[in-house]
Amino acid sequence: MGKVTSIKRANEPPKRYTSVWRNKWLTEGAKSIEEMSAVLRKAADLLDEMAKAGVTLYAESGGMEDDYAPLVTTDAAAAKKFGFEAEEVEDEEA
């Protein structure tokens, strides 16, 4: 029985971690175009860093919609670094 369990686990997809990126309000409170640019650049740099760490736009969910971007990774270290949460998987046997 132990071998069956290990085979099943080997066939399971990797654990996914998710987060939602929101563009709205990024530049709220900016007093100049330079401040707006700096805030947007910082956000873009963070997205670039996430992409280099293996984070992707969660295409299965339809991608970017209504200012919300669902992000996903299977890398636990990247998930921890960027504050992602483990995706809850529904038990198909229940």
C-alpha cells in the first residue's frame, strides 16, 4: 500500500502559491509626475523580480481582469519572499 501512495504523490502536481496584484491606487498621493513615475518604476521592478523568481500571471484564471492580476508560483522560497499563500486544493474524493 505504501508504494501506491508514493506513486500517487509523484503524480500530483506541484504545490502552488498565489497572490493578487492590484494596480489601482499605485500612484495615490503622488504630488508630481516624478513621484508617479518613481512609484510605477518601483512596482515594475518588483514585478520583474517576481518574474525572475518564477512567478507568472495565473493564466488559468483568465489573467488580468478589472485591475486584479492573479499571480502564481510553485517555488516555496519565492512564495515566502513575496508573501504568497499556499493554494487550497479541493479533495476530489470528498
